[in-house]
Amino acid sequence: MKIYISGGISKDFHYMKKFKKAEEQLTKMGHIVVNLTVIPPIFSYEEHMKIYLTMLDMCDAIYLLKGWENSEGANIEYINAIEHKKMILYES
């Protein structure tokens, strides 16, 4: 299954470490993982969201990291996942 990782970025100094840990765990489980932190930070917020939603659209599921609900972008991704009937997984 292709899984898109979603979570807070702008307000979390350790976001890259959290996304990488989730990527490693999901990969070990045999999934193909889409980690949005590989996109260089050269685009505007709006451009990043367009890229992220396109990546999410190509996945089967979204994996929401703890605290995702405090992120505007993760909330947009969550709503998009619901609208497109993606499987929704939560970090435990």
C-alpha cells in the first residue's frame, strides 16, 4: 500500500525526525511511503500544498502523526483524504 505521511511542520522543530521515523516504520511493514519532507523548502506554502495534495492523491492511505490536528496543512490533507475515500491511519 502507498501511504502518505501527514503531520505538523511549521511549528515543530523536530518534524523531519518524526517523519523519518514514521517512514522507516511503515517501510519495514512493507509499505511504499511518501514523505513530504523530501520536497525542498523553495516553494510558497500554497505551492507546497498543491504538491502535497497531488502526492496524497496518488496514495492509498494517509498516516497522521501525533498532533496532526494542530496543523492547518495536515487538516487540509485529512479532509482531502476523507473526500477521496483514502484509508486513514493514526500514529499510536
